[in-house]
Amino acid sequence: MKILRPLILFLFFFLGFTTYAQIEFYYGDPEERYEINQETEDEIVKAFLQEHKAVAIEFNPNSNSRFPARIQNKKGNWVLFFIEGWARPQLFLPKKAKRYTFQFPKPAQEDIQMTWATRKGRTYWVNLEDKSIETRLKFDEVKLTSKTVQDRFTDDEVERIDKIVVRIGDKWGLIEPSGYHAPGFYISRDFLYNSPEEVPQARSLDDGQFQMVEDIRKTYKVDLIEVLDDHGYYLKGRKKGTQDFGLFMGENEVSQTIPMRYSNIKRQRNMDIFEVWKDDKVGYYNSEFERIKAPIYDDFHLMHLDYTWGCALQKDGFWQLFDVFDGSLMVQGKAETLEELQEVWFRQY
């Protein structure tokens, strides 16, 4: 049966596994099938480009990619071809390509369903799964680094994204990809750093905690956020434009806070209490986020006392021992050293 008009077809061969074939193009009178690749005759490539109102073609160096080639339209932008399941091949976001140029995703990028698009000197995150461009942030520069790891299922060495640092203006930050049913990426480290090397490593939190980080940043006007545990439930945040820190706790959304009025906050994991420092003086909050002692003391030490814990606070050269939850005195009197204070407690009990 004669083909009435030129078509582009991507073929799949099932040989125990699925592989991606070259682009096919029907051309001539009578029409014949040609593969469009690096070896194709110039005359055939020229006809192929004319069919798509394009002026140039590039082939993906990664032969296993779902994005085997891209063509340059008359506006100078590059649009990707992609393969999706068994559906007919199609151009990726062809209307957007009137304004954006799309880059080939590297293997590690394709694994997390992303690539970059550029427009007017700015770079945008492209969500390959949702076929969308994340326009909420545009970057002046991006640097993506990857590392080689061992795949836990196949034991093969594979490339994985290690760090995605991005620049807006003269400051660098860090973004991390989201999971399913979420935006394409989250801001993991705000734009506070003077070089890519200064940007800390990725946080690797789950989507709920990343969303909480972004909500804290917007709602409480926070610029610097530090994670105080392994899962991002305890977050220390610095009020924008100041050096004052507060603390936020919650799962997916903030449920407890310590006001942003302290120069430093330290979480004591053993009893889940929080040292708060202000002007070189210290106090503490209990596990219910109630302030038990104002920051009027010179030093703090969480003391293990056989079967319980106590907060040792130093003032004017002497230590006293207080209950971690309600702040009541656990022993009468004072001591010059922590060892002496502990002995006073043991003698009492």
C-alpha cells in the first residue's frame, strides 16, 4: 500500500527486550523507506528537514535514550523527538519549541525524568514525565554533577545525580528532584552562596518534608534552613535579613515552633529538648516546645543520671541541676564542676 505523505516512524524490536530503532522517513516517487541517522545521505536528510520546516538535526550520543534526535526550527530553537511506549513518535512540546530550546537529557537526568530548556539566556527545569516546563524559577546558570554507584537490583555500575547547583544573579543554591504527584523540583538550599563549591550537599528528604521546607521559607520569611535530624522533622530556620534562628517541627506541615529570636538553637536528641542561645547566654525549651529557662545562663550540659536525665546550667561560676521538663531543681545547692554536681545528685538518691 502506497504511503500518501512522508511520515516519521520510530520502530521497536522485541528481542527478549525492547530497544529503540532509528528514525524512519519515507521519501521519493515511488516512496521508499530510509533510516535517518549519521550515515544517511544529505539529500534524504535535507528532505526530512524540509518536511518538518527545520534547518538542522542532531543525534543523541546516548543510543539507549527515548530522545534519539532533535531538530532545529527556523527560529533557531531545538525541539526533541521522543519515543513513548508503543504510541506513534512525536515531537516533544513542539509549541513550546517556538520559544525554548531543549537539551538532550543525559542518562542520569533521564532516570529522574528531567532535562533543561533555555530561553533568552535563562535555563528552566523540564519535567519529562509531565511534559511541562517549570517556569516558577529561571536560572542564570546550572551545574549538574553525577556519581557512579552500584545498582542494587542488577549490580551494574550506573550513573546517578549527585548535586544540582543553580545560580540566580550572583548567588548559588541547590535544587533536588521531587517524587511523583509533586512539582518537578524543590529548593533544597536557598540562594546564599558565592560559588558552586560552597553549596552544601543534597538533603534527600521525602516530598512531604521538602514541601514543609518551602512552606516555612515563604510563610515565616526564612532564608537559611538547617535540618536537625535524619528525616527533616526538626528544622532550624533563620529569619531573613537577621541572624536570629527559630525552630520548626512537623511532618508535612509545621505543628510546633520556637520563635525566631535566638542566635543559635541546639537539639538534644536524648530527651528531645532544645538549647536556645542569645548573646552568649543559654536557656532551654522542653519537648512540648515550652520555654523552661530563659537564656540567662553561661553554659548548658545535658546530664545522664543513672535512670534519668537533668539539665545542668551554669551561672556565675556555679552549676545547678534542673528537671528537663518543668525546670524544677533536682538537687538543692550548687557545685563548681559537673562532676561535683553529679555526686550531689547521687548522694541525694
